[in-house]
Amino acid sequence: MSTEKIPYKIYLSEDELPKQWYNVRADMKKKPAPLLNPATKKPVTAEELGAVFCDELVKQELDETNPYIDIPEEIQSFYKMYRPAPLVRAYCLEKALGTPAKIYYKFEGNNTSGSHKLNSAIAQAYYAKKQGLKGVTTETGAGQWGTALSMACSYFDLDCRVYMVKCSYEQKPFRREVMRTYGASVTPSPSMTTEVGRKILAEYPDTNGSLGCAISEAVEAATSSEGYRYVLGSVLSQVLLHQTVIGLETKTAMDKYGIKPDIIIGCAGGGSNLGGLISPFMGEKLRGEADYRIIAVEPASCPSLTRGIYAYDFCDTGKVCPLQKMYTLGSGFMPSANHAGGLRYHGMSAVLSELYDQKLMEAICVEQTAVFEAAQKFARIEGILPAPESSHAIKAAIDEALKCKETGEEKTILFGLTGTGYFDMYAYAAYNDGTMSDYVPTDEELRKSFDTLPKI
């Protein structure tokens, strides 16, 4: 079909929505390294993981062989409240840039949580309810995951306890209030309500918190409360699995119009949204059916892929979670307080880390003032105020489109627009007021953090 006839927004019908999640690990010849028990340094068992996670989610976490996993009908029904998400042709942005490139973005902000996070939140809440649990605990950074999980728990009448990174708790009070509106309790992390929180505060009394800190507190709260389990919004393979609805929808929409992306771009913090977008395309690449250039974009202030070490590390600051082999800055790494763009996790998904290590994808890091410049440009041209996290991908997409302008190449660029930025106005205000600054950790700072990695 001629690209001249492609609409601004491509929607799928309900019948075209994914009925299964895609497990990219099934097509990986070299699998991600197993999670290790921090005490024994041996691969964790399903029984050990079951003390922390829901039983069905443990099965998904450990499944490396089944390429497709059925989406339960109740989750499919919930998805239909806000899915399919539109695949948008950025005609206005193309014109403003004067580029021959064709730019598409998959927009995940069409739900109250404002982001892609609801795709996994509803799945994890469903399995918790099916298991007969009272509730779940979790962490949240910018607040998107906590918001999504509070919505999902409300739907299934589950208690939801959220530990929110302290600086985000203070900078984004309205995100916090959305969580409370849906019935969640929200605690700034690190806090004095857990043993690990008190320990972290004793060592770092002025800390603004990190996802690693909040994870430690949430895990402790779950394991010390009968009838509760811990759920996570990124990093783990089970979360990446649920997010593949993004990529599956995207590929179906593109295939309908005969569109093949040359470049696929996503922001990268823990890796779930990037993994969700690229998985079906990466599957083709792994099977030798097609080739794509895939770019992960991360913040210069928390550059796990571009400056981290591929090694086993703790998933949390309190060192109570399993060890995961990943690109990491060290579990004790604390992003600067002036880092406003989300994507604050010290490590990267084991799946994406292995794919990156095999050079099946690229990674770049960008500074936050340039990210917000791109965000503002996109908002003025395309009419959507993007989340700071998503704006990392926007920055890279604009740069790639401008390269096409220089070379005259008509490449097709696809990027993930993971959510809206309406709860991120503190950061936008800092950018507009000229008070936002860039922070890049020094080699010495990173070396000190690397020195704390477990010796495995």
C-alpha cells in the first residue's frame, strides 16, 4: 500500500488485539543468565521465588522455552478498555524537521495511569487475586508504575502498598494523590517503616532515594506480611513479557500497511517498555527473518548500558533480592537529585542486557536538558506533552531523522511514546525557568560503585 494513504493514526480492531504475549527468550540461542540466590549463589528455585512473587508470575519468570503465553480472558477484557493504542505517523514532526524520514510512534498514554505500565499492572494484580492474596507491595520512581498498580488493585479489590522514591514523592504530589484516590497507601522511600529503610537512612541520611532503596523496602514489607506478595514494574522478564502487547500491536498495524521500520528506538530504564516494543521485531532478527537497527536511549546521569558493567549484581540497594546478571552501575548507585527524567534504576533487564552484549541492539545516553528541549519541540509540533522518560526516545528519533535530512535517506523510524508528562510539570518548570542542569557521574564515582559489586 502507498505510504501516501497511511492515516495519521492506525488503530486495530478488537479482534486484532494480541491473544498471547510473546516470550523472546524462546528464540534466544544464548539465554539470559539465571537469577541467583544471594545466600547460596545458586540459581533460584521456583519455591524460593514463590516466597516473594505470585506463583503464576514465577512460572513466567522462569519460562525460557514457550514462545507464546496465553493472555487470560479477564486481562484481555481489561485491555479493551484502553487498547488498542494508536500507532501514529508523525507527519507534522517530519514536516517541521524537513526530513525525508518517515516517523512513527506507538502512543501508550491513553489511560488514566498515563503510561504503558498498566499493561503489566493488571496482569500482576490478576494473578495475585487468582492466588487468593490480600494485597501486594511495590516501589515506584516517577510514579507511573505506582499509579498503574493502584488502578489494577482497585479493579480486583486488592490492598496496594507503594514505596515511592523520596524525591519523586516530593516533586510529584499529584501522581501520589492519584494513587491514593485509587486506594493505595504511599510511603516516601527510604522510610523508617522498614528495617532496611532505617539501615539505608543511617548510612545515607541525606539521600533522595532510589528505585533500589524502594525495592528493598517493598520486598521486606511483602515478605513480613501474611497474604502479600511483591510485584515489580520493570526489569524482570515477566514484566517485559506482559509489555509485548505494545510491540505485537505495533507490528500488526505496520504489517497491515506494508511498513517495515529501519530503526526502532525506545527509552531504557529497567527495560520493560523498550523490551515490550522491540520483542516481536527482535524475534524476527533472532530467527534470521528480518533485520532492524534497535537503539536503547538512557539518561547520561544513570547510564547502565553505556557505562555500566555486565555482571551479577543485587536488584536492590538493601541486597535482599536475588542476584541478576545485567549491565549495572552497582546496587548502591544513587542518581543525582537533579535528575528529573525518570529512568533511575541502577541496572538493566537481564534479557536486554544479554541482547545488548550480543550486539543485537545499540545503546546511547543523552543529557536531560537536551531531552527536555526535544520534549518541548515535540509537544509544540505533535500536540502531546510527553513524559520525560519517553522524551529520551523522542530526542534520539529527532536526531536520526535529521541525519536522514543530511544524507537524503528515506528511512522509516519507529519509537515508543510510553506516556504523558502532565504529572511531570516540576521538571518542565525547571527546564522553562533555566534552572535544570545536567549531571554526568564521573569515572571515579562509578568506579567506587563498581567496587561494591558481589564477587561472583
